[in-house]
Amino acid sequence: MRFQNKCVVVTGAASGIGRATALLFAREGATVFAGDIDAQGAEALATEVETITAVGCDVCDPDQIKALMEQAATACGGIDYLFNNAGAGGALAAVDEIDVDGWDHTMALLLRSVAMGIRHAVPHMKHRPGAAIVNTSSVAAIGPGYSPTTYAVAKAGVLQLTRCAATDLARYGIRVNAVQPGFINTNIFASVLDMPKEQFEASKAAIAQMSSHVQPVARAGLPGDVAEAVAFLCSEQGSFMNGTSMIIDGGLTIGPRHTWDQNTPGLMDAIQAAP
């Protein structure tokens, strides 16, 4: 019960990583406020554990973010942990084709929402023992090739925001870190491709199969893998971590396939085999 008597706010809590994290915190003693634009999904989550409260929240609207934080703080007397997790795939167009509305919406959803989550939570977190914020970035922040361009840029911004917020908030005893998921088996990939809901499960199976071929850990990442990292960063065990990020990707980003698959020829092998 690492989080007994603690108050936690999780955005994007109705599904995937947010849902798994909200459940983990609640089952370890926390009171959780689960915010999501999918109010019905958040309500369904709240029926599973009595210490979870569902709150409808569109993180593209700063007023709704503020209301979520105020509701949690009023009920608990303050906020101990914030997980800025809400998001989606965003605009798919390349940088030479994207329109300004697609760019702005993606940045509002993935980057501005994190800044405003911090902005409106901090007044309720100052000087609370062990207070911590975790933001969801992505392996896409490392470089191109993992996601659409606008998503990657926004997630790289989340990493820099995390570092800057850690310095800004150290005076209040608030730590700020990030997680960088890789291929986690959630609905985000289906939503990026605008799949109908009936194809979601099929897409998850395809992702699970693909993962065994593109990363050293031969299984798809699960929402619970990221939830455990978030809980660690908030817990006493992670209390010496600040302004940094944890990559949870099954080794996806350690290098090209030949670095971990002996059956795949590398650059030197290709050179030596050349006539």
C-alpha cells in the first residue's frame, strides 16, 4: 500500500496506460481522480474500485483541466501525484503538407495540456511530502521514424517541459519526471489509423505479433508495464529521480536489428561480404 492516503490525478484514464495506472494507484491505497474526455469510459473504470472518481475532462480546454484539479484538491485537501497522460495520435500529415489547425490541435492535446496540467495542479501540490508529477512522452521524442512528425515534435517538447518544470518546482519539493513508452498494446494505434472499433482487437493482435520482430523483448508492451514505471517514479523508491525520463520500450530504441539479432547482418557484415 505505497500510496495509502494519497491523492492522485490521472488524465486519459478511461483506457490504456491511464486506466492501468489509475487502477494500480487505487489498489495500492490512493484516492484517484480519473479524468478523460470519454466520460462513460471513466465512469466504467470508477465502478471497478470505489476509491476512483470519474471526471469528464477535455485536456484541450484549460478550464476543464483547472476544474479537475480543483475537484481533486477540494475532496482530498490537496494533490500528491499528477500523471499527465491524456493524448492521441494527432495529425498524420508530413510537415510539408500539414495544415495549421492539425498542427495546433496536436500541440494543444499533447504538449499544452501537460503544461496546463502542471500549471493548475501545482497550487494544490506545494510542499506536500513526496509530491510528484509524471508526464507521458514517447520513444518518438528520440527521433523520426516512430510516429507522425507532429506527434514526435510534441512528445519531444514534453521531455523539455519535464526538465524545465523540474527546475521550476524544486523549491516547492515537487519532482517532475517522464515516461517514454514504445509499442504499448493500446487503442492509440487503431485511433491513429482511424479504425472502426470492431477492428481494435485485431489491431492489438497485429501489434503483439509485430513487436516480436522489431524489438529484443519478444512481446508487446502492456499498459501495466508503463503503470509500474509511473508508480515507481511517484513512490519513495523513486524519490531521488527528478527531471529525467524512463524508456519503456522492450529495447526498441537500443539500435538497429542487427545489434540484438545475430541472424541479421550488420553494416560490417555487409561491407565484408561486398565484392
